[in-house]
Amino acid sequence: MTQVIEILSAEEIRRTITRLASQIVEKSGDLSQVVLLGIYTRGVPLASMLANQIEILERVKVPIGAIDITFYRDDLDRIKTRTPEKTKISFDLTGKIVILVDDVIYKGRTIRAALNAVTEYGRPQAIRLLVLVDRGHRELPIHPDFIGKKLPTASEERVKVYLQQVDGRDAVELIKG
């Protein structure tokens, strides 16, 4: 029997985005050097939400890009097939502080692929990782710099993020069974 447990409500996601945006501001120094790169699919609206919140807090517009990592993955044979999105990076990443944004980090393979993809668009000064949910179980030595919610899970459980721009609602759910 499948059991669904709400981990974050829409209001809790909003507060988490506000906290994460504040952490970016605190830890990044010169915001004119910061760019946000959302990883498709839900990292893209998360990056947009973060940029909006940073603009509210600091009156600085942080550039946003979207990156598709499909062809950089080393596990294409094990993940479900999907149509690649178009990477949209309208600025040079060289010398910038790139903050990769994703919804959930699990084994670390998506982020490894994203790191490979980023190098095709310049040589950043630094790359940081922001995730809404860290569920553990890493297979690679990758650790997020900014974490919305640390959620220890069993490997058979799933974490599902819903965002208004993609799914018509904001929520994070743990699915057991």
C-alpha cells in the first residue's frame, strides 16, 4: 500500500526559498558575479523563484539560465526516456559564481552530469550547488552548498517535488511503498 506524506507545504516551500535566497546573498559576496542555473525540470522554476526573492531582498537582478543534462548522464540506460529540453544560457559563465539549482539530490549523478555540461559554457570562478531536498544515499562525492530540507529516506522511498509552474501546485511529498 502506497503512503504519501507531505514534507513541505506551499507556505513552507515559500519560506525555504526565502531562507535559501538569504544564504546565497550572505555567502556569495558580490551578487553581480552570481548566476543561477536551473537543472531541468524543476530546478528551472526554483532558480526563477530564488532570483525573484534575491531581487526583493537586495534589489539586484541575478541572471538565470536553464541547463539540460540528458546527454551528459552516465545512466541513460537506467532512467526513463524523456525528450531533452533546450539549454538556455544567454551569458558567459567564465569568472562567474554559478549556482546550480535542482529540486532533489539523491545519488549525485544528475549533478555530476550538470558539472560536465557547465564546462561547455565557460570556466566559472566557482560552482555551488543548491537543492530543495537532500535525501541522502550519495554514490558520488557531491555535497550541496545550500540545502532547503535534509530528509533521510530509505532507498525504496521516493521524494516528489511539485511546483506551481510545472505541476499547478507547490508541495514536497515522501512516497512510501
